[in-house]
Amino acid sequence: MAKDPVCGMEVDEATAQWTSEHMGKTYYFCAPGCKKAFDETPMKYMESEGEHGGHEGHSAH
């Protein structure tokens, strides 16, 4: 199962009707509205956004 990056619902990749490809990765959506929102501003919904935390919290040597 894939996670709809817009609403967070689980989507079955085998039966998903709405998909988009961005930066070499396929994203799956539960509805055309979620796909449209992603297509308009994909960086807002990228999975990696916020996960790495940038360089904050790392002390300089």
C-alpha cells in the first residue's frame, strides 16, 4: 500500500486510478482532487520534507 501524500490515506498501487510522477518517484492518490493539489505544488507534499531536519541541532566543531 502507498500513502496519498496529500490526505494521508492508504492507496493500493495495483488499483490506484490517479498517479503522478515527480523526481523519478510515483505518487498514488485516492481521488483526483488530491492528485491536482499535488501536481500544483508537489514540493509541499514530498515525503522527505521535514524528515531530515536540515542542519539544525548539529553543533559546529
